[in-house]
Amino acid sequence: MNLNWYYKHFRNLSTTELYQILQLRCEVFIVEQNCAFQDLDDKDFKCHHLMGFDTETQKVVAYTRIVPPGLSYEEASIGRVVTSPLVRKFGVGKELMKNSIELVEELYGSSIKIGAQLYLKGFYESFGFVQTSEIYLEDGIEHIEMLKD
């Protein structure tokens, strides 16, 4: 699996990149997870967007939204963490999180707070995140807040 990684602020995304990002988010968060929710929440405009492009298809197959401090939480955040079903089981999720954490450190040099789906707790703990909240429901899915200092 060969991926090229790019990040851009929202204002610098091409229409094709934006379309592919929204298509992937819709495919996984709304269709695959069978969760009707308002994905477009006005935060995208203020964020950087990390994209993993498959070098063969030139499609976005991995993505995170890098949220600046003060927008979702006091700390910077990594959100909308998503990989295409086509690239799962190839370590793309781990590469995505590693690159996302490095990008937050480069851009903001701060702690990182996330709202994580509960079933991914162990995955995020492997990157040094620690649970900081009780379980809560968000769009019908169990979540927890986690922090990496």
C-alpha cells in the first residue's frame, strides 16, 4: 500500500480534494456506521486537513481533520479520523494517527484532546492517549474523551 500524505488548510483545498474527503467521511460515518448526523459542522473552514492519497488510484483513502485549540476543546484536536474499507488491515490507520499527531505538534505544539469512539480506546491508548471522561453517547455511538500530553 503506497500512500502520499498531504495536509492543507481548508482555504487551500481543491474542489476535487474536498469532494473526496466528504465522500470518504459520508461512506464511513453515515453509510457504513448507519449514523445519520450533521457531518458539515462549520469547523472544517478553520482546520487543516490531512489526506492520505492512494498512489495508484489518486483517491483519498485516509483522512483526519486537525482542529486548532479553542475550536472543539481548549487543546488542539484530531477529528473525523477515517480510513477507507479498502485500506484497512494494512496499517494505514496507525500511519494516519502517527502523521496526525506529528502535524498537531508541528502546527500547535500542544496537548491533543479527542472524542473517540469507545471501541477504539485501545487503538488510541497505543499512541499515548488517556481516557479523561465517562462514556457518553454522540449520535447514538458510545464515545469517550481522551488526552495526549
